[in-house]
Amino acid sequence: MTSTAGSTTYTEIAPSSAEWAAVTRRPPRALAQRISWLLVLLTTVGIFVGFQHWNDPDAEAWDGGFQLLDVLGLASIGLVVIFSLAGWYLHQFNLGLAPLLLGIAAVAHTLDSSPEAVFWWAGTLLAVLWLLFDFTLLARQTLQVRALARSLPAGTGLAPERGARTKLLLGSAAEGLWGLGAGLLAAGLWWWTLRIFAAEEGLTAAALDQASESDLWAIPALLAAALAAVLLLRALLGVLARGLVGRYAWRLPTGPGPVELVWDEDEPSGGQINIERDTSEYRCICVAELVQMFPEDAEEIRESTDVSASNHCPIHGIDAINLLSPRDFASLAGSLWLWDELSGLPQSGGFTCSSPLVIGYCGSAFTGYPGTATTRGTVDIVDYADCALEVGRGDGEFAGPRPASAPSVGVVDKIDLRPFGIAGHAVRFKHARAWFVPGT
């Protein structure tokens, strides 16, 4: 790795379709996370049924005076019950949270000499084994990516633009910062919990009317502490993976691979231009036309980042789109002004080269960002693009409603975008912007 003008460069490499498709993949993320949730659910329900806890309402919540162990035990039970109810939907951290939450319950019941302890430990063991299986695949993938990167011919060294450097840095640090934040929150919650417990310590269940306030506060305190541990571990894995693999800009081939490129969930619709980037050409009339149509909003329009493209603009209008050659059209596929506002957008849009570029990919621990190389020997991250998404991580469940199909009349031509590294076709229309039709 070398440095240029004080910044580390990313070496461009280009795996073949077969090499890229052979990279190890983990099970789909939603499936893996929900298996962890299922282990918690089955353990909790199994213990509830096996020990007939529906007969417990009239029993004392704890024996003797109220102790810190009782806080831990009651909070751990409350936490696994909440996790069992909500884990199906909030599954992003289930792989790490499941063994931690089951382990907390197992420790509490062991210290309390409860006969349930062995069953909590059994659930913990299963959750740990599932986590280790997933981690083994992650480690294998990281080592495989490292070996592949070092086996490929080194290409041009690309220095990240300032914005790209910031995003790459935040991509590494974000989970660590969230983890530290969760840890501080846990510390604050525990401080408050122990303050309340100080007034409850030693009281009987009857004296507290079977309800302790400190164990209720201990539930979010335990959850925040467990979440902090998961986030910090994920951040550490990302840092280790980046150090192990190195800094590369991956020129992706066509065909399947371990990651896919997606637009940010908050992306604007098609038919938009970026004022700072897309209006440098003096012939662009998009902003002027909007100001003429809505003079009362002139200041807001000029201060906006994105505005609607004019259909009549000589640079961003419909006629300009239809005059582009297939190669020129493909090179601009990431520009929102090409596409109808109801159209889907190409997953690997935004690239000015013949195939997608992923900056900093190190395996699933750090998937990198979609980028575009410049003629100055630098690389920038594509606007409106989130980090590259591990294949199977989202399973499409958070995707919005499918866009309507492209119109069947007024078609000018169809452009096959697959030779340019984009899985799909563009359909151009005489009186409307283009539509993207995904497909292999």
C-alpha cells in the first residue's frame, strides 16, 4: 500500500467471473438471525412449559430479602421474553444477542441454584455453536478474499477523494461509536438501577407487593450492555478484516458474487438532478425553468441539493437521453435524471467505467462502497449509494413496493446494459424518461 499526497491508495484489481462467484458466502442474514431468535424462543417456551410456570402467579417472586441476584434473575427472564416476542422483527443483531441473553439467564439461575439452569445453559450452548458456525464461514471468507486479492495482477493505485475518505473512515468507525454509545447508556442505566435497588434491598416480596422497580430498569441496562458488546465485536472484526486483506478497489465482473450494489433506502426517485454536480453545463435549464414556474420558491430551489430535471433541457431532457449512444447511456446509468420517477433504479448504477467498482471490500466484515474512478487517478463513492450489501443480507423484505411495469407504447429502443456490468436493460421512450428493467 502506498500513499499519495498524504492519503492511502486503493489498488485496482479485477477478479474473473469464476473467481468472484467462488468466494464463500454465509447463510442469508435474515435466516441466520432468525435461527438464533428461534433458539431463544424454544428455550424460553420449553422451560415455561416444562416447569409449568403458569402455576406461578401466586408464588413469591423471590425468597427472603430482595438481593442483587434477584434483580439479575428477574431482568434476564423479562429480557428473553421480550426478545422471544420481538426478535423475529428486530433481527439485525440476533446472532450475537441470543447467546449473550441466554447466557445471562443461565448464570443468574446457576447462582440461584435453580433446576432450570441446565436448560438455560443448553440453549446458550446451541446459540453459541450457531454463532461459531457463522463466524467460521466469515473467517474462511475473509482469508479467501485476502488470498484472491493478492493473487490478482495489481492495477492502478486510486487515491480516494476527500468525501470517499470520510465515508470509508466512518464505515469502519460507525459501529464502534454506536457500541461506545450503547456502553455509556448501559453504564447510566445501571447507575440508576443500583440507586433504586439501594432502597429495595432486603425487602420481602410482600413488602414490595411482588413488584420491584429496579428489575424493570435492569432490563434495558442488560440489553444496552449486550448490544454494546455485539457492536464493538463487529467493529473489531471489520478493523481486523481491513488490516488482513488490505486496501483494494475491486473491478467486479458480471455474474453472481458475494455482494450486490444497492441504492440507499432514502434515495430520491428518478428524474432528479444533483444541482452541484449536474448543472455545471451552462446550457442546463432545469433550475431556471423551476424558478420560472415557482418564483415564490426561487430561494429554496437554488438552495436544494436535488431538483426535478426538465423534460426540455438540452442536457438532461428526454431528447438528450434518447440521443445518447448505448455506451454513453451505460456510463451515466447512476444518474437519476435518466430514469422515470416510477422506474426502478439499476443496482450497480453510477459507474463511469465498463464494470462496477467496490472500494475497500474485505469480505462480509467490511463490504466496502460502490465507487467510480476518475481520469485523475482518484476514486469517489457513488452518490446515493449505501455500502455494498452482502448477498442474502436483506432478502428484499425491507424493499419498497415493486415499481409499475414499463409502458408498452412509445418505445424508442432497448439498451442491453449487461455488457457494461449492470444486470438489466434500459428502455427509452419518445415522450418519457427511460425505464430500467432488471434481469440477468
